[in-house]
Amino acid sequence: MKKRFFIALFLFLATPLAYAQKTLPDIDLKTTAKEVIKASKLSNDGNPIIISFWATWCKPCMQELNTIAEEYEEWQKETGVKLIAISTDDARSADRVATIAKAKGWKYEVYIDDNQDLMRAWQVVNIPHTFILNGKGEVVYEHISYKNGDEEEYLNILRELKEGKKK
């Protein structure tokens, strides 16, 4: 009985610490031009970042990114946010990523996690999976799936970050 209590206590205490410390690891991503960059180098000059894991075949992912695209410039002006779209497409379908991003007119940085290393490191199982990072690059919010209106929640989080209410 004591053993279960201590295990439960450890999990309860360790989970928030692990979550609060989640930052971008030193994992390779590819640009749409097939150049390799380190995820840990992604930054936004002290402003928040939205990281959205998506795939070319995922309709809710496309809906989320298209919906945010409609308001993205206004979000940038108001909160300084940068959106980074990370495709989880494997090597067989990764060539479609650049074409889709260009056709959709996304003004996001788009990268490809074709080995799904970042996806595994951040324990992303289902997509779309969206993270919001504060100006220090720490995850302060995450959301799985997408339905109309979720983008309003993202904007509220970004506003809280700008006002210093959320750390």
C-alpha cells in the first residue's frame, strides 16, 4: 500500500515538472528545400510560438492550419506569434508538403519530421497536435485534435502570454 502511495505521489509531482520543462530538443528537421536544421534552433526573439504537427492526408490538420492562416497576420501584429507547421509525413509523401503549403498560401515556417523523431520526443500520437511555447521556448499549452473555434482558445493563450498572465 505504501509503495502505491509513493508511486502515485512521484507521478503526481513529476508530471507537472516534466511538462513545464518541455522545450525543443536537439533533433533534426528538414526544410521544404530538404535542408537539415535543429529543432532546438527554432525561435521567435522572445515571442510565443505555435507548433502544429500535421500531415498532408489529415483533414482536421488542414482545416486548422487554413483557419489560422486567415487571421495569422493579425495574430502576429497583436501578439508577435510565429506559427511553425511540422509535417509528420514520411519520406514517401514528404515531397507533397512544400506544394501544399505553397498552394494554400501559408505564411508559416514549414518543416518535415519525416523520421518522426520530434513527434516521439514530444509524445505526439494523434494529429493535429498543437503546442504553444512562451517567449522562453517552454511549452505552456497543448491541444490534440481540431474543431472550429479552437483557434480562439489559442489566441486567448497568446494574449495571456503577451500580458504576462501566463508563464
